[in-house]
Amino acid sequence: MQDYRKIKAAIGIELAAVAISAAILGTRGMWEGPGYPEPAGGNLVAEQLSDGEQEDSRKKKDYIKWVDFNVTSEAMKQAYQIDVDTYGKEVHLNWIDLLAIVAVKNGGDFKRYRPEEMSEIAEKFLAGESTVEDYTKDMKYFPYYREAYGAVLEGMVGEYKAEDVQKDSAVTEKPAEDASRWQTCYGLKAFSPIAKGFPYSDYDDFGVARSYGYRRSHLGHDLMGQVGTPVVCVESGKVTALGWNQYGGWRIGIESFDGRRYYYYAHLRQNRPYAEGLKEGDIVQAGDVIGYMGRTGYSKKENVNNIDEPHLHFGLQLIFDESQREGSGEIWVSAYELVKFLSANRSEVSRNDETKEWTRINRTMDPDVEGKHAAE
């Protein structure tokens, strides 16, 4: 990575143009807080500010400005299973805590992850030899990984009500006779973005070069499939964007209720991209059909198919501060391993032959959705 300070000293005023270009292209920021890891190459956003401006910014607040989410699906699955198995027990282990501890021990590199290591850590806690608080109190980077991974994974595991209990979920409360078929469960309440029974293929394409409009990195995950494949809401939230974008075509943006995650679903179907009645401002529930796979986009004109292969572009943006919603401070993370993990929970759907709309079969009730409706 180039040293922007040396460039400034060498070519002076040209640095301003470089900084402006970087902002336009969406350069991702880094972490400036004390005691947290800063990747090699320094803080690009901070280097575009004067020393006085940097100091003023630090005085105002510190927040995470860079996340590399490389947790493997295998690690997520193991941590999740420990979480579910210990729910309701004297010691309940949180899966994000376990993943953050493993990250600290392996320098954030999950290529070095060993299932035995996570099992040993969990056994210490379950045996009462230590607690998460005591075990991590001297881990310098645990707060960083816990917050970063929490920003990705919070809201995906927890209590929910379901008509059809998931096999790997813990039933915590049986319904009364007059409570229909609803049961309170604990487990995975987030879903794969592709409905059950619909084939797709994918690979780790995060960061691959794209050239339409301008040269940039691909900040999402593409799932290749057939036009019309039902696209599913991954996590319950609020529809904050819906309409045409020249890059993403027909697209949907959904923000999690805690404001930390923004889900981006793009290249939806021509003519009928969205689930019937869906509009900006709607509250949607994980597992609901929200749209249909297509190949729209790469066009300033609306409703144009200009993508060669039908696919869903699925993006995940993290937001630690309002300044990161748009611009050079945006943080997008790889969703490849997350999608692999979520493939274990795909929403089953059925087609209405009259309307040609697909809707979910097994209903769930997310308490976060109920709370949001109550608050509004």
C-alpha cells in the first residue's frame, strides 16, 4: 500500500486529487481507537486529514473503521451448536464470545482454527474453571473482535416463535391448548438469502475487480441461479431502500433493528422484481420472500437486463457510526462463509398459481419484529 504522506511530500497538490478519488470510489476506513489492531498500511481516511482534524475527530469519538470477517462456516457452526446446547443451562455460552476468543488466539486468522481448541475453551467455562469475563480480561484485542463479530452476527441467534420447530433449535416453551401451533424456540432465526429447493452456485468473489462505470472491488457475494428464484430476507429489519440503481438494477436495502447491519439485495428480476406489495418503510421478517433473482443493472435506464448471468448480489455493510452509512467510511464484509453457514436454514416456499407469487410456508414470529411494531 502506498504511503500517502510520502506522496504528499513528493508531489504536493496531486494528493488532493487522489484523496477525492479515493472518497468517490468508497475506500473503506480503519480503526483509530486505542488498543485495537490497525492493519498494515495505516489509516487512509485519517491520513487525508490534518493533525488537528485527526485530534478533533478522536476527541469526539472512537469507533471501528475496518473489519475483515473471515470466520469460517465450520467455526460458526460449532460455536452456534455450543450456544444452542447450553441455552437454559446454568452456564450459557454465547457463540459470538467463543468466536471472538478463537480469533484472538489465532490472530484473526481462521485458517488456523481447530475445533478442538474451541471445545477445550467451552469445557473450561462449563466446568466452572473460568468465566468469559475472567478468561478475556487480559486479551488486548478481545473487545475489538467481540464488537466486530457482534456487528455481523448479533440478531441471527435467539428466541423466536415457530409453527414448525427447527431440528437444531431448543424448544423452551410449549404452547397452551388455545395457542395454535406456536412454540417458543431458541436457535438460528436468520435465513439463507435463497429459498429452499432452488439451486444456486457461488464462490468466494469478495474483492474481485469490477469495471462497469469505474474500476472498483466487488463488495458483495454473488449467488448464481435462475431468473425468478425467490430471494429471502436474511434478518428481520426495515426496508430503507427499494428501486432502481444503475449498478445494482432493481434492488432492496434492509437495515437491522439495531442499526448495525445493512443488507443489500441487487440485480432482481425485470418487470416484477419485488414481492407483491413490498415498499420502502416496511418491516420485514427473516424468512419472508422479498423479491426474485434476475439480471438487471449496469444501465442508467430503468428495468434493463444488462447482466450476463442471472444472480443475486448479496451485500453486508457494517455501521458503527452514522458517518459510515455512505462515502469513504463504508465497511462491507465478505458474506461467503456466512451464506454457507446460513444454507442450513432455508425458507420453504410455495407458489400461488393465480398471482404467481411465492410465499413462505412455515411461519415464524421474531420478537424483534413484534417489539418494533409495538414501538411504532
